[in-house]
Amino acid sequence: MMIQLHPYDITVQYVRGNDLPVADTLSRLHPPHFDEECSLEIEFHVHSVMKSITVSDKKMGLILKENKRDPVMIELTSVIQKGWPNHRYQCSANMQPYWNVRDELSSVDGIILKRNRVVIPRALRRDILQQLHVAHLGMEKSKQRARSSVYWPNMSSAIEDLIRNCEACGKFSRNDQKEPLISTPNPQYPREYLGIDFCKINGRDYIVTSDYYSRFIETDRVESATFSEVIKKLKAYFVRYGIPEKFRSDSGPHFTFYELQSFFQKWDIQYLTSSPNFPESNGHAKKAVDIASRIMLKAIESNTDPYLSLLEYRNTPIDGEVSPAQLLMSRSLRSILPCTRQQLESNTVPKTKFLKARISRQERQKQNYDKAFNDLIELKDNQPIWVKLSKKATRWRKGVVTSCVSPRSYFIQAENGRFYRRNRAHLKPRSSVEGNSAQQSSGFKGDEDLPSEFQPPVTQSSSPKKAAPKTQDNHSTGKIFQDSPYRTPRTPTAPPAANSESRNKNW
Ligand SMILES: [Zn+2]
């Protein structure tokens, strides 16, 4: 039915039953014979959808091969071709999960589609999940990315499990503590307003620019942070995407060169800086640095290609349903995930609708902020957790809650076997799949992150009471960038594996 209706642009309008003399008659008037023309039309449509799917032959061959030997896929293909039963209870157990989406499923040449998403057989789901999570983006972003190209029942829970169990995400995730919301300008077109910042990742200098409109991030390694190097990189960006109207940075030493200022003047760019000692007003660029450095650190940690991670970030919807690539280039970028040809073709995002949605979302976020600020869930005894042991710690450590001392204050045992008391703000739940890894972990490198004041468990009465939301956590990511003159984001304490080092050396 959906496929038959696909070519029409339908407007639904309510009309009272009394005013519909013929509708009831028509709804009971089934065509007496099988409509061959209609069947051909459906087949034509399905073939055109298949033709538009740009999955590499190799990948398509793999999906096809698995579909042929997966009993569920074989049954699903057969049910799609022969027709679904009238009631859900008439379906086999294997078909039940597909019942709610049955109208959207089609099958041709051995491949099953849910609209234009490829239904992935069980044996390949693990691989697809790994590819989806190559950028180590958060739950919502990963789900949105998946929903744009692939499908299987309970895919969202699989993504949640994957991220909860991901070592790289656990170690380099953001602090639970919230930072004050920074309102950023909402430009009217791509590359109108650009932010820039520097960062050091794995001992190397990077320049990170981000477009306020599309959130498209560019990351470039620089040999030295001299003005000539900066100008060279900026010229390359501006030639590629056009000259921005406004350009914002903090008041760091890299941006005070006379040559840089005169370059902006010559290229007709309004140059804005945040006040000294108030880098928060360059929050957009700081966030871009945070995202870029996290993408790279997680890629190094999980031994994946950071270029693919950045590509996935650019393809992932960040504002509702639109990705940075769609906003900047009006199309999705071809990646290693299956996608339809339609997504690769130019298709401009309607600006008014998109900006309205963005502004209302920003307002909603602001309203919910105070509520979320107080929303850290309570931890239970023996609950596996991630813990940030010291102010200088760059990564989260594994641990287990031993007991709750007072509201928002817990005794925990860290992976080094030692006991600590920590505020809820420095603890976050960890999946229990790996079991109690406090004793098992072999990756712990010692107490290099721990200052001397850390104490073994103390009695409840001697513990000062702390309220999580009020705790100032100056070692949260943003603050690291803000406090450091060179904005050094998290740098792994352990060197990456040799092959990841060589693969990432150009970053
Ligand atoms: Zn991850």
C-alpha cells in the first residue's frame, strides 16, 4: 500500500462521516481481479529503490550471502513476497519483531529494505555496529546515524549496549557535571560565522575551525602555531568554502599577531575575540575542539581510523535530523556505511524550518538545564562505575561502589584495589557486562593521576557533606582548555598501539 501511494503527495483532511456519501462504498469495493499493471508498477518502484542504493558490490554481496543462509531473513523474504497474515499472533516468533514495520518492508534481489534502509542480517550486525560507532559519538547521535541507513529490530538497544561497553567512550567521556549554557549566535547561512581554536592532541598541535551554522568541523595538524602557518591554513579553508563574514577566537597569544589582524582586514573579515580571561564566550570553538579531540583520542584508543571517525561525525544528524554535511554541502558524504543514492544527491535543507527548529530546541535545552543539573541518578552498592580519581586525571578509571556514605557521596573501590570516597559528580555508572573489573583490569598504569591527599575509607561522621550540582569541577574538559594557556585536551597517559600511531601520524 505504502509503495503504491509513494508517487503521490497526500494531504490528509478530516471530513465528517455524514458528509461522505461514497467513501464507505469504496472502502468495501475490492478489485475483483489481481491488478497486473499495479504489480508491475510496484516492481518497478522497488527496482528503482534498489538501483539507488550505493552499497559497494562487495558489501551487497556479503549482505546477500548472509540473507541466504539466515533462516529469519529467508522467512522474512518469503512473508514479504507472499503477504503478511491478518493478525500479529498469526506470525511466527521470528516475524513478530518485524510486524510493526511490515508496511515499510520490501524485498528485491535477495536484499530486504525498510523504506530506503537496508535490513541487516544478524551475522553482520556486529560489524555494522562497529562501523557506526567508528566516531565514538554519543547514544543519540549514533542512533540518528544508524536510522539514516540501516535497520534491524532492537537496533537502538544494541547501539546503547555497544556504547555503554565501549572502553574508549568510558575513558574519555565528558564529566557528569554540567557547565553553564552558552548561547551562541545563529547565523543565517553556512560559513557566515566561523570559530577557531588550537589544541594539542597526543603531543601534536592542531587547528580546529567550526562553522556556527552547519557545525562542520575542520581539523588540521600544524607544525608550529606561528601566524604564517595559521594564515596558510585559513586561506585554504576560505578558498574551499568561501570567506566568512565573522571570525571568532579567544584572546590567546596565537591571535594577537599584527599580521593575522591585517590578513583579516585585507580579506574583509570581521574579527571578534572573547575578553581576556573569559574564553567561555568562544564556547562554540571550544566545543568543536572538545568534539575533535575526543574523536581523535577515541580513535587512537580503539585503534580505528580518525579520518573515518570525522567523516561519520560530519554525516551524523546533530540538529534534529540534519547533519553538518547536509547543512554545508546540501548532501550526505559517502562513507563506509550503506546509503541511498538519493542521500548523496544535492538536496537543500529548508532554512526557515531548520532555524526555527534549532532555536526552539535551544530554548527547550535552556529550560531543561536546571532540571538536568540536579538529575544525577543514585548509585547502588556493588554497582560498576567509572571514577575520576583526581583533579588532574585525564581519563576515567574503572571501579565499584562499595557503599553510599551520604546523599551524593560514595565509598568506591578503584581498579587499583584501593578505596576512595568520591562525590557523585565524579562517578558515573558503568555497564556490568565486563564484571567487577576493579581487580581484573590489567590496563591500570598505577597511581600517576593521584595526588597524595587521597584517603582510604573514612567514617560517615567525618565526611564533609557535598552537593553534586554545587561542586565546582575544574578538571572537566571545557575547563582544561580554558585554564591551560595552550588548551591541552585529554592526552592518553599510555602511548597508543604502534599501528594506530603510524596510522594517525598525519593528524
Ligand atoms: Zn566508543
